[in-house]
Amino acid sequence: LSADWGDINLLAPDVARRIRDFQYAQEKRRKKYGDERPWGILGLYDHLSGIRLDVEWAEDAAWRRLNGEPYLSWADFEASKKKGNNRPFFTYFALFICTILLIASIALNGWTVERFTENPMIGPSSYTLIRMGAKDTYLIVNEGQAWRIVSSVVLHAGLIHYCINMLALWFVGGAIEMNHGFIATTIVFLIPAVGGTIFSALFLPEYITVGASGGIFGLIGACLADITVNWKLLFNDHVTENGKKHHHALVLVFLVLDIILNSIIGLTPYVDNFTHLGGMVLGFLCGLSTMERLPTQFFGIGDGCMSQTKQLIIRFFGLILSVITLAITLIILLEGDGETNPCPNCTWLSCVPFPPWADDTNKWWYCDDCGTITADIVHTPSLHLAVDCPNGETVEVPLDTENTPSRSKLENDLPDYCREYCPEVYSDNRFRF
């Protein structure tokens, strides 16, 4: 058979019958959900999930036909996949743990949340999060508190942070678990979550980090792995209606744009791109080993010896490389001093002042903490501003007694004074999510 399978009537009778069953299931899906537009990572993965379910129904129909059993309708089969042991129990458990710990962190904070300038996520103080188990590189390395690498994954900085992550976990984690099961989902969440935290501890040692983002991006990376290993089937004429080359290329463009957009968002302040990108890469590698490939034999395509060998190598390679990466980065982290970044020039991967062509007073955002400082006007011994720097130090900024700026102008210029006069422009307790 050719790569495109050609005319269905040229296939073996049993293969042709299976494909007709599959196409019947696809028609039922279109009637229920409408025409799909598989754009972006999650759209394409949802499309792949539908194909996988329809293949399972067609295989079930073939088995029932062979054994003289009554057919199970497509609608009943789809409903059965959402019941019993098919439900996403790991996702439920992760949601439950994160919810309980968010409530506990607010309780430990005296049932209050911090001011928006201190914690824009509407949550507890950094001190409370550290007590709860946030990632603090110094404590991990110098106080033997390696457990923070795990505990920080199930903590969140506040209600906004929690809601965003839990919505993503519910939709992405639930979809993967219902397709690939409890064990595979646990692997592609936990290894990237822990690995992403280790990357953050290594390259952003000065930041406090909490959140399940590494695990969630690990799930997204696993979606990419599932899409990659099934790419050929996704756009075949017998699998996807109108699976032509131009459609294939257009979906690829949207997929790349989706990845680029998520990476650019990670370059903004308060976002820990090392956790996100590290989690996505590790999730992709784990996904190569844990995501089940669609059976090409179902469509009458036999894998040659070389193809089977390649699949076997890739399947073992992904998980082994992930574990080795985890071990090496953990050793490097624990052998350090908990304060020094082994690659200072790598911090641009997590935050870049933007736009790069604007001068330092006209950027859209900055990567320091000068936007949150305060100051007092002092008249003795001479007129000056007492600027409270992000690290707690106070510096004096002289003012012209004959041409003193207005209060509003002084407030607008405070970040610039901070960057010019403060010896340290970063807070001792900085958040990254």
C-alpha cells in the first residue's frame, strides 16, 4: 500500500471493514461536535483524542462482530470511557491537594491576603509560602531541605495563580489521563514538575517559586510528543477528512506559533520560564516513552523491522534521558552554594525588558523590582528623596531646591531613581510563577 492508502476498495476486506467502522464513528463525532478546527497544541491534541476514541470503537466493533456479540453504539461507547476506572483520578487528586494547601497557606497567613503590590496573585506573604514549603534555593542547598523541590509544586501564590493552573490541569491533565491512564499521566506530570523546579533553583536561585506550572507544561509537552509520534496518521485521508499537504502545513504553522507565544509570555516579569520550558522539554521526553501510539496495523499498514526498532529506541530514550537529566541537574544544584547562578547570562531566558529597542525609561516592562518601591521627601539637612530600595536599603536622591518636581512627577520617576541610585534592584523575596 502507498503512504496514502489509495482507494479503500483496494484494501483487504477486514481492513476495509474496520476503516468503514472508523469513518462511521468520525461521522457520528461530526454530527455531535461539528467540524473540528485542530489549531494549536490543545486543539490538535483534542483532535487526536477523538481519533483514538474512534479507533477504539472500531476495534471493539470488529471484536464484537468476530465473536457474535451485540454492537455497542458509538454514543454509549464514548459515554462508557468517562465512567468507572476511566475517570481522571490523578487529576482529581492533584486538584484536591492544591486546593487544600491553598486554604492552609491563607489560614497560616492569618486568613488574610497581602496587598496587591506585594503579591499580585491575591494570596499570602512570601514568608508564609516559605514556611509552607516554597522553593528557596538557599534552604534547599544549605539547610538540607531538598523536600522543597516537591512541596513547591503543590503550592500556589494566590487565588489567581491557583485558578489559572487548576483550569489548565483540569482540561489538559484530564484529557491525557482519559486517553493514556493514571500511570502515564503521573509520570508526565511529576518528572517535569520536579525537573522544572530544579532548573528554576539552578538558574533563578534568588527567586521564591511555587506552583504546578512545571507539571502542567510537562503535560503540554506530552501532548506534543503524542502529536509527533502520530503525525503521519493525523493527516492521512482515511483518518482525517481532507488531510492534504496544505492543511498539514497550516496546522504545523499554528502549532509552532502556539509554542512561540507561550515562550514569549514566559519572558515577562513574574513568570518562571525555566520551570515552564524545562517542564515542557521533560514532558515531551517522558511522553515519547509513555504516550501510546495509534495502531498503524488497524489501517493496514505494517511496520518494518527498522521502523519497529526506531520506535523501541525512542520509547526507551525519552524516559531514560529525562531521569538522567533530573539526576545531573540535582547533583549540580546540591553541589553549589545556593546563591550563585552557574549561568548568569542565561537569565534572559526567563525575563527580557521589552521592547529591546526602547531606552531604559520607555520600556513596556522591566525585570527588576523598582516598580514597587516607595520614598519620602526629606528637608534636612538638605532637600532629598529617601528611596526605599527593593532589598530594604535606603538611599538619598538629591533634589533641586529651586526647581523641585511635582509630587506626581516624583512618583513617576521613582523607578528610574531606583535603577540609578540603588545598589540592588531586586527584592530579597521575589516571586516567580
